[in-house]
Amino acid sequence: MGKLQERYLEFKNINRDVIDWFEDVAEENNCHIEKKEWKSKYNSYVTYDYEPFCSDGFEINVLVSAVDISYLNFLKYLYNEKVNTIDFLNACMKIPTIRNYI
């Protein structure tokens, strides 16, 4: 029998606040993080495989692999739902409060 072929999916520009959650969920869903890199937003030549001291101008890119593409699709779904929920809650916080005066 031949070796099972792994499938790959790259997630780009993951928020720094969500990266720990993302790594945990990937591991729980039979996915393996092949590569995690910090790429400069201002200079395409600057790429680190570790978190730089000052990571403000960097985006985090992660390459994830799994034996079956369905694991990667589910991970992508969970990530998109997490990002949409965070965006929705941030939008809710920006809505001005309306006071009823009778």
C-alpha cells in the first residue's frame, strides 16, 4: 500500500489574538501545522519562522496539512466563523446607545 497523500491549505494574515486558538483547533481536528511564518507587510523580503520582537508590522501565515481535505475544509469553516463572530461583536460595540426619553 502506498503512503497517504497529505493535502495542504494556507491561511494568510491570521490575527495575533486568534493564533493560539487556531493552533489548538487545528490539532483537535486532525490537522498538522507544517509552517508558521511572520511576513512583513512593508517589505516582501522579510520573513521569519519565529515571532519577531516587535511584530506590529507583520502578518502571520500558516500552512496546515491533513490526510483528508474534509478536515481542512472544516478548519477553514471554523476559522471563518470565528473571524465573522469577532467582526460582528466589534461592530455591535461601535453602535451608539439610544436613550429613551419620555
